[in-house]
Amino acid sequence: MKAAKHILVILLAVSLLGSLFLAGCSANAPANNQDNPLEMDWDSILEISAGTTVNFYMWGGDERTNTWVDTYVANAMQEKLKVKVQRVPMGPDEYLNKLLGEKQAGKEQGSIDLVWINGENFRTARQADLLWGPFAEKIPNYLKYVDPLEPDVAYDFGFPVEGYEVPYGKAQFVFAYDTAKVQNPPRSSQELLQWVKENPGRFTYPELPDFTGSVFVRHLMYELCGGYESFPYTENVNKEELDRKLEPLWQYFQELKPYLWRQGETYPSAIASLHQLFMDGEVDLTMSYNPASFSGMIEQGLLPDTVRTFVWEAGTIGNTHFLAIPFNAPNKLGAMVLANFLLSPEAQISKYKPANWGDLLALDIGKLESEYREELAAIDPGVATLTNEELQSHRVPEIAASYIPVIEELWKEKVVLAKPAGK
């Protein structure tokens, strides 16, 4: 009898220790261990996410962007919300392959909490069911400061967002030149062709599929092949039909190619390589999808203060970049808290400053309180940065993401591999 009582006491003690252990694990467990995070109130989300780590996977090719996340964002999240931000430098191609592998393997808990994504990568992720949501309407700053009906918020390269991502910032393509070397930069496709012929070897662009090189090609496509309206939304692009529609574009490139840097026999592998050619004085024009990037480079002493940016008369392409949460994110609540912070006026205004990043705001400025609007108005966007009015009045939308890989494939066939006329 005594032995039985002794055994019972031991079992009760083990049971109690087990309960305490589980409770301790639960307190430190990733936030998505809740039955349904989307049914929780925001105060609970903040409480449970405190003490957790958010693994933020993002393209790491820009040092200013990396530094901003590692310092301003990480420090503010830790100090104000007790959430640690771990930036992981990995581009969309890599992390989407990782997520796809985990999906196929049935891995219910991965290692990625939040991703920086847009365009064809978002479309690919949604079609493969790699994202969790819809979560946008759980984000307080999204509800307060974002216009969800704005076309480039509701649609990402023509693909419906449907709450599976929230905007992070906006971008618009610009060209750059040095006023000490170039007096009248070309402001259309035809002016560019004439300028390049008059200045052989002084222009090139990044090799596709580099993101900036690809969007440069789409600008020419708009001007030469009927404009944005000629490329309606579709999920299935017929390569042969598109090739025929783009014949004026291929003819243009064949005429342009011999006058490019190194006669078009090679191209810069990435936008950073083109910027280096520009800094070294080998070419006279460069380009960026960040209209404030050149002001930042001037502040860093990488470019002379005579560099300026410009847009084409017919406009330049703009888009929105986003944040999304993977289907198997281990810390979904922490990811939502980070997304909410990144949509705060404080973070967006910090990100807008050229010395920090220079990224355009994802927020509807009309929804901001007066003190934030005054703070914005007081910021000098930089000597090389065009005004918001100039950019907005020359902003044209992106086409559907489904076109982009087909255009890039055709560019390689029709421009890189094609033999010059007459040979």
C-alpha cells in the first residue's frame, strides 16, 4: 500500500513537471501555435509575440537597405515591441524554391516568417499556395493609412493581392546622367536611339533577367508596341503571338546594338555593375527603380553632385513592393507585428529619407496626421531626386507578371543570340 502511494506521488509529480514544462514551452513557442491567429485581437498578438524572433527573408543587394533593417528596424522592434528581427539575405528565387520544397515535403513549420516580395514572384507563390492569409486586414496600420483600392495596392503586376500581402514601399523607374557631361539627355525611345548613335559606346543596360534591365526593356516595349493598354491581363501568354507583337522592339534593339558599350557583345550582369560603369566614367547614362538612389549615392560620395535624374516624356513604370507571410511561417504573429511596424508612419518616413533608403511611401499621404505630413514636407529628398509631383505625373503601370519571363526569354533569343542583319 505504501509502495502504491509512493508510485502515485511520483506519477503526480512527473505529471505536474510535464505541465509546467509545456507551459514554459508555450510561453516561448512561436506565435503561430495558436489555433487561428486571424481570430486573435491585436493586443493578444502583441503580447504573445513579445520575446520571439522574426526571420525576415529579403534581397540583400543594397547596403543602405540592409543597414536600415539591421539598425533602425531591428532596434525599434526590440525596444518598443520586444521582438527580435533577424534579417536573412536571400532573394525570391532562392526562398521560393525553399518554400516549394517544404510544401512538397509536407513540412508544416519552416524557418521563414516574413518575405519581401512582388510581381511574378508573388504570382508564383500564390499559385503554388506558398503564402498564408489573407492577413492584411489584421494589420492596424494597413487599415488606418493604406488605400486598399489603389490599383497598385489591390493588384501586384496585375495579379489580385486579396490580402495575402501588405505594401512595403513604392518604386518608379528613373534614368540618371551627369550634367557636367550630358546637356540634353534622351527622353524617349527615339531620342535614345539617336543619342546612342551620336555617342557610340556610352550607353548600355543590365542583362536580362536583371530586374532593372528587364523593366528598361518594357519601357521600350510600351513606346514601340502600342503602350500598356496593348498588353491586357492574362495568365497564359502565347509566346509566338507576343513575339509577332514585339517585332518593332526587336528591330529597335538590332539597330541599337552596334552602338552600345562593347558593341552589345556583352552586358553588365546586374544593375550594380552598370552603376559601377557610370561611376568609372565608361558610360554616360544609368538607371534605377529607386528614384532616390542617386541622391543617396551622392551623399555617400560615390557620385558627383552634378548627377541628376529624369523620366521619359511618355512616363516611366512604377510599382509597389510588398511583404508576405509563408504558409508554414513558425512565427506568424511576430511577422504581423513586424509588417505593422514597417507600415507605421515613423518607419515609412525613416525609410523615405535618402540617407536611409529613399524608398517611396506605401501610405496614402492624405490619411496621415498633420504632424507626419509636416515632417515629410521638411525632408530634403536629395539633389538628384525628382519631386513626388513630377514622378506621379509620369507614372505608368506594370503589365501582368505572366508576360515578364516570356519577354526575357524572347529578348535573349532575338537580341543576344540573333545574328546582326546582313550576316
